[in-house]
Amino acid sequence: MDKLNYRLLIVDDNPDSLVYILMSLKELPFINDDIKIVQKPIEALNYLKENEVDVLMLGMDLGDKEIDGIKLASLIPNPPVMVACSAHTDYVFKANEAGFYTYFSKKISFNVLKAKMEDVVEKVDKKLQE
């Protein structure tokens, strides 16, 4: 890991469903404690314009008929490393095709989340070196 901590933005229409993931992420010493969570796609776009983000964790169903996580990802110019996070596995292949680095379930174990996030920050490091 090249950085001491990595900045994370989470976009999800139901942040209450992320309590376990948030608690787990805060246990990881390489994730910045100030994890930003937004509920609406427009909030995410505005936040990304004004703030530096290393990892963008997107819920797939954002409660908006027009914009889901896949569509939102396509609207972001030069996106950070993107991770799909959903309770629905039917988004896995779509997320992969849309340029998401990885996918995980909201019901992920701590050890799997830790391993995946270590892999994600390695990808961030590679992207920063390009």
C-alpha cells in the first residue's frame, strides 16, 4: 500500500443496510475514517467534482428509475476505482462489463471484505502510478 489511508465514497439509497460493512471498513487501518456516504446519484457526481476519492463503492439499485449504479458509473469522467456492492447478485456481470473492479455482497464476512479491500487499494496504487 502506497498511502496511509484511502478515501472512500459510498453511494447507496439505503445506508441503513450498510451498517455492518461500515463497521468493518472502519476496522481496516488503511481506510480513511471519514467515509462519505451519499444517497442520490446527483450528490455523488457533485461530491466527486469537488473531492478526491480513491475508491467509489456503488450500490446497484439506487432507488431511482432513471439511474442505477451502472448508469451512474457511466456518467463519471475519469472515475476512481469502482466497487459494486449489492444484495442482488444479478448485477455481477453488468458491473464487470461497466468497468467495476470488483463486486461484493452486503452480507460479506469481515475477512473476505478485508482481502477484497486490500486488493482494491492495490488497484488504486497502480492507477495512481499510471
